[in-house]
Amino acid sequence: MRTTAMTQRQPEKSTNQLAVWRDLIQALEQVDAAWKAAQPAGTGTAASSQLPGNLAVGLVEASHRATVAIVEITDILVEQYDSGDAFHDIASALRQALARWPTR
């Protein structure tokens, strides 16, 4: 089988890789739905700040991991979407926020 320069530089995405990306999109949609469900009905405010300590720590840790993923996704978008112009400033701000994220 002969490979061209194009296939050597940019291999075609496999069906499994595409399924993983679709799963990621669904997971992000689930986060959005869960966040909306956590907000008190009719108040338009964020979820109660009176969280048990272990739940607050769990949210800090899970939010950190999610932010790492969002930063890395945004980096991909910088490279692939709209020549990076649309996401460059967002990616930079997210990286700065991640650098300051409390991990405890």
C-alpha cells in the first residue's frame, strides 16, 4: 500500500476516534444539564453555597480536571477552527485560570 505525503502528515480519524469525540460532546452536554439541575428553581442564581465540606472538595477537584480537559480542547480549537483567531484569547485566559486553580 502506498502512502502519500498527505496521509503521512494527517492520518484519517478512525471510527473509534470519532466516537470518542462524540462521547466527549455528550459528556459536556451532560455537565451543562447537571449544572442547570443544581440551580435553585426560579432564582436564576447558582447552586447553594452551603455545601458539605467533602462535596465542596470533590467539586474543586472535579472542576479542576474538567478545566484541564476544556483547556486542552480549546487548544485544539485554536489550531483547527478559524485559524485559531476565535479561540486564542479564550485559550490564554483558560490557561491563566488553570494555573491559579486551587487543588485542595
